[in-house]
Amino acid sequence: MSTHGDAAEDSTFVRTYTLTRGRTRPRHLLGLDTVLDVGPGRPGPGQAEECDEILALCRDHRRSVTELAGRLGRPVTAVKILVSDLLDAQALVVSVTAAYAASDADADERPTTHLLAALSVGLKRKFPDAIAYRQAG
């Protein structure tokens, strides 16, 4: 026998399933703290209304994946899938936060060697059996 709480959970699951069109994984690797900003593109036709909400929130100011999920009241995985669609359409871009930005206004906008070294260490820790490729060039 189903209770009212079970019906609400079923409704949320069905809504999330239709929201993502049955997809369970985003196409882009997004962390909970990935910060997003509005890009030059436009979402494709038939996008979920949540995509418009995501863009409106990011137009206000940069938002993390976690913050978007919280403000939309949707599961993080579903939001990551929608964000992936918006990244594909270039309606969103991954933003480099102020913590990683150069402190000198005239400095090159490329990532710092410190950031790249930290990324390398993190990737080696996450994928210890990965094949190492020689640097091109």
C-alpha cells in the first residue's frame, strides 16, 4: 500500500527522469564547486524550463553547480545534465573563479603553473593507472 510520501517520491523521480530525458550522466565532468557564467550561445529548442532558470540565475552572477541545484530544488545530477546541455550550446561557460585569477591586472590570463601542478597531482591521484603521454611539442 502506497503512502502519501511514497507518491511524492515517485512524482519527484518521474519529473527528474523526464527533465533529463532519461539520461543519468552529464556529458561534461562537473564538480559540485564548478562555477558557471553565461556564455554567448543560446539553449536549443525543447530545453527544459529549468534551463531558462539556470541562465537567469547565472545572468545575475556566477553560480556553482551546488548553488544552482539548491535554488532549483532539483537533484545535483539532474542539474549537471542540464548544465552539460547548456555548455554544449555555449549558453554557459565554466568560469575561472577569483581564487585562481592572476593578482596582477596586466598578467597573462592563462592558468598559473601552481594551478596546473595542483591539477596534475590531483589527476595522478584520481587515475593512478592512466597512461602517461609525452608532452607535445
